[in-house]
Amino acid sequence: MPDHSSSPPSYRILLLKLLLMLCVLGMLAAGLSPLYQAFMRLSGLGATAPARVASQPVSLSIDETAPGQPWQVRPLQGPQQVTPGQFVQLMVEVRNNQPHFAAMQALPVYQPVSAAAYVQKLDCFCFSQQLFSPGQVRRFPVVLVIDKQLPAQLRRISLSYQIQDQPA
């Protein structure tokens, strides 16, 4: 009886094994994207909401600062219904309630926080330091556009400003 354990494998068997491995790898590669998407959806990792249809308006408002603060920011209009993709101009009034000259820098704060990624300000008093005399009131435009890819669950966006005193 000949010993076949030491003889080299046939080339046909080797070729069949390689073709079988290629088929398995091809099926894995083809199924990888749907499997990855299913995993991400089930785990909640990287979950994204469907994009909002551009014609659905969003409520946009600027919040007033609490009274009695050194700086007061007050919107000059109430909440606006804004269509994503369109330019919006809102007006704010800023008052220096301090009895001396002062410089300030405004920092925008969005609610919900996730909305910040979808709001692009084109003109804002927050872009640069502002100088005020004692008791001075100034009006500023805030021009922005809301991204058309705004998630559908974001129906309301409020913008407020945190004011920081700056060295004059």
C-alpha cells in the first residue's frame, strides 16, 4: 500500500480550494456593507436621522439674557419660522449696563447643542470684540442659514449669547 501522506496535493484540488476561498471572500465583501449598517443601526453608534425636507420650517429664536446682568442681549423679534437653506436675518439689541467703558466678546450657545453643526452664521456681532460706552445700546444683525441636512427631529432651535468681558 503506497503512503499518500507525503505526496504533494494535486493541482486541481489546490485550484478548487483557492476558487472556493475567493467565492467565500467575495460573498463576505458583498455582505460587509449591509452587515456594518445593520450593526451601526442596532447598536445606536453613528445613528443619523433622515434629512429634513427643505420645505419643512424650523422654529428659530434668540433668547434674551436675564435682567440685571452687566450685559443685556435682547432679540428685536420673536421666534421665526425658517426654511432650511434660506438666508435669515435677525436683529438683536445689546446694552452695556455697566457705569464704565467696556469691551465684550459674545459666544453663541445653541439649544439643542447638536443644532450648532447645522447653523452657519454669515454675519454676527459675536465675530469680533465690541466696545461700548457706559449704558450704550447698539443694534446688530445676525445673518445665518440653516443647513438643508438638518435632522428631522430638530424642530426648534434657540440661540443665546454668553457675554465675556474683554480688556479694553
